[in-house]
Amino acid sequence: MLTKQKKRNTIIQSALKLFSTKGFYNTTISEISEKMGVSVGNIYNYFPSKKSLAQASIRYVTNKLATELRYINSLEISQKEKIRHFVTVYLQFVHRNPEIIEYFFKVYLSNRELFCDKDDCGFALAKEFIDEVEFLVEKGVSEGEFEKIDFYMAFSLVTGILGSITFLNSENAFMKDLDTYIDDVSTLICKGLSR
């Protein structure tokens, strides 16, 4: 029998697959429940609305990445090596979980109204991941590996490059396996942070 948290994650994983292929507005809770083989009411026991499920899904995605980066941040290696390690993990994540990344691009970035709450438009949902990137960058600055730049510029550099690679991969633009680009992507990010 699944624990409550595992059941919640199973619902999110099923929703991610449908949201990423059909979009948020074209996916119904009924379709998610049918895919899982559970009742609609069962899903509503965990998520009071489709919007709350969409928000929980982005938190789920970014927390997975935050967990990986938190571990990498704990390693006793240089910040540049940590960047390379994270790029490796990220590209493997993209390869194993394309629906999660597709969700980010197709739902999160294109339906911002779903994630806005007063003054915050979804940044709080990714807080754990943002905090881990900030820790990585700030430690790199304090150890002289990176130049001091505005954090949001550094964050944009890291996630922008990774996001572009993800998009190009989803468009089948690469002729080689993603792993062959680890060194190039890592070097590009490190050069950008080093100025």
C-alpha cells in the first residue's frame, strides 16, 4: 500500500505526463484519474483543484533538482567541478524524465497566471532550487572561482544555458547523445560566471 506522500507523488507524476503533452487547460482531472486507475474524488483528496496540482507539480520538479544540487554542494570539490557534476546530473535527468522538463516549458513558463499569488508569480515554488544555486554561486565568489555579479544574472546564466539545451534536445537538434555536451556546457557556464 502506498503512503500518503507516495500516492501524492504518483498523482503528480501522472499529471506531469498529461500536462506536458496536452497542456494544462486541455488536461482534465478525469483523464489523470483514468490514467492512474483511481477515482476523481481520490485525486481531490490530495489536491483541492487542478491549479493546486499544477503548483505542486512545479514544486516537485524543482525540489528534485534542489535535492541533487544540495548533495553536490556538500561535496569537497571546487565550485567549477560542482558545476560540471550538476550539468551531468541535470542532463541525465532530462534524458530520464523528459515529461518533467516539458512540463516546465509548456505549462510553467507559458501559463504564468496559474502560479501567481499576489506579488509572487511562482518564484516561491522553486525556492529550494534557487537557494541551492545561490549557495553554489556565492561560495564560488567567496573562493575566488567566480566574479561577483548580481545573483539573478548568475541564476539566469546557469538556468538559461541548461534550459536552452533542454529545449534543443526536445526539438531533436543534437546529433549526439546529451552526455557528449557535458564538458562544453560546464565550461560555458563557468566562463560566464568567471567573466
